[in-house]
Amino acid sequence: MKRQIIDIISAYETIIIHRHVRPDPDAYGSAIGLKEILQENYPDKQIFAIGEHDETLTFLAQPDTVRDEQFKGALVIVTDTANTDRIDDQRYKSGAFLIKIDHHPNDDAYGDLTWVNTEASSTSEMIYELFEEGKLSANWQMSDAAARLLFAGIVGDTGRFMFQSTSQKTFDTAGDLIKYDFNRTELFNGMYEVERNLLNLQGHIYQQFVIDENGAAYVKLPLAVLREYGVTASETSLLVGSLGNVKGIQAWIFFIEEEDQIRVRLRSKGPIINELAKEYGGGGHPLASGASVYTWDAADEVISKLIKICQ
């Protein structure tokens, strides 16, 4: 599969890389990291990584912009995106050939070629695996910029190597990547330093979350609360893991109200929660998933179902 992807890459002059909406470090790491690798090894090709920019990820990189006509005859690669609804920029359909590279369950097997590995800690880890094959078969080289992005993606999706998805392969990959020249301290600061208003909201979360006797927990963050603390909905993603530090919690939900929906972010220390996310148009990993609801009554429904799961 990896050799086939490399052969296809070599055959196209224009390559456009997409990732999912509301990106995280693995979305940027896998998509823009792949772009950096390909630019290093195919300097004559036109290679772009696109999608709406998230200001909280400016420290990592910024995506490109492309014109509609540039999709004609292009190879399109989508990384770290389980289903087509979540692909950022629906022009992904406009290319000549489509490749999916992802580590989420393959519920939506889109693409002319699909490489999915649910055992991988992150899609960034898979991109490094692709690089290893390219190094052997096509003499690929890795740039420092690419290594930095892939390392960030792995760190982000493994929770700094704390999640169960972290494997020996993950540590081996990280060990290889830190041999390249980039400032890890600066990178970690970009990923984990937060503004004071976000810390104030974290204090609110610790005061307001609800937990039952079975370890099912939740916290609701209406728009009024976000405005009170001066925090955007996307910035709250930095806080979703914070309830994992609470003793006795088995699984938890963050409900984050946006203008047109209520974002549902589910996390777990053991109970499987991605099937619950699928019931509400979402999905993800067994222990980390997301979905959307459109009323607080529906949010209460999700809570009731999580309680049954934890029971």
C-alpha cells in the first residue's frame, strides 16, 4: 500500500493535501508534514496543504490557498479524516485521483485508494511510516520542518505519550524525529502554554463539572460562559483532557455551544464511547470521539447514554 501511494505521488505534477475541519496538531502535522516531505523530494511539483486556518495552530504552520482550476488533473490526498463530511474544503472531489490516509475506524471508506491503520497512534505516525518506505524505495529525505510537524502531531494525538494508542512504534518514531534540528521546548510551549483567560475557564470547569457514582461526568459550556471568559469554542479543545486528572472519572463529555450547534467532545479512560458519538453524526476513536447536537435537551440525552455506558 505504501509503495503504491509513493508510485502514485511520483506520477502527478500537482498534489493537494486536505485534512479535517477544526484541526488539531495531528491534522496539521500529517497534512503539512506530508507537504514538507514531498516538497523536499519533488521540488519541481506543485504541492499544497489547504484548509481553513486555526489561529491557535499558527505556531505550527499555516495552510496554503489554491484556485479551483488547480484541482484539474491533481492528486488529492486527505489525511486524518474519517468521513467526507469532516473534510475541510469540499473541493477534494475535484481532483483526478483521491487517496485517504487515516488512523480512525474506516466507517466511510472514501477515495480511489484508502490506507487506514487504526493501530497507529496518529496519522502523523503513518506519514513517517510512508517516509520510511519512500526512503528505501525512492531515496526520500526528511526536512527539519517536516520532522517538527510530524513530532507535534504524534505528541498531540497521544496526549504527550500518555494515551493507550502509544506503542513501541510510536516511541521509535518519536526517537527518530528528535534527531532532526528543531526546538522541542519552543514546540511544547506552543502546544501547551495557555492564556490566563483559558486558565480561568479551566477553573470554572473544575467547579462546575458533574460526576455520578459510576464515573460518568460532563460539563456544559454555553456561549454566555465562553463570552464571559473571552474564550472561543476552538480554544476549549485545549481543556477537554483536563477532567482526565480527576480521580474516579471513567468517561466525560464537554458540551461547547457554538452559534449553530453544540459541539460534543467525548473522552474515556476505558468505556468505549465512539459508538455513542456515531449516534449523533460523529465518530472517532474508542476513547476519544466527537459529535454535534443542536439542543440542550439532546445534550441531556447524550449524558443519559453515557451514564448507561459507564454503568
